[in-house]
Amino acid sequence: MADSIVQALIRQGLQQGREEGREEELKKFIPMCLGKRFNSFVPRDIQDSVNSYSDLIALESLLQRAWDCESIDEFREYLVR
């Protein structure tokens, strides 16, 4: 019984660690994607806004928008919504 509780806690910790790692990678990759696409410095307000997200689904949506938007300003407008 105690072993199964410990194993469940270990699995839960590993899952949480993977999610946190994915969150951090997305937060790094979104501004990198914008900077590369538009050959431009990504303004601090956009970086701060991206870093304020913690939901993986929202961050994945932001990454998709960073890939599809026509300009950094368009991405900024998307963040405001």
C-alpha cells in the first residue's frame, strides 16, 4: 500500500515536472519565433505578457499565433484579447 502511494506521488511529480518544463520551453520559443520571423527584437511588453501565461493550451495557442501572424504588432493585439 505504502509503495503504491509513493509510486503515485513520484508519477505525479514527474508529470508536473514535464509540464513545467514544457511551459518554460514555450515561453522561450514564442519570442524566439517572433524574432526570427520578423528579423526583429521582440519588445519587452510582449515577452512579459508571454511569461505571464501558465496554461499550456494557451501557450500552444500563442505559439501558433506567433507562427501565423503578419507582424509583431498583430501578435501584440492578439495578446490583448
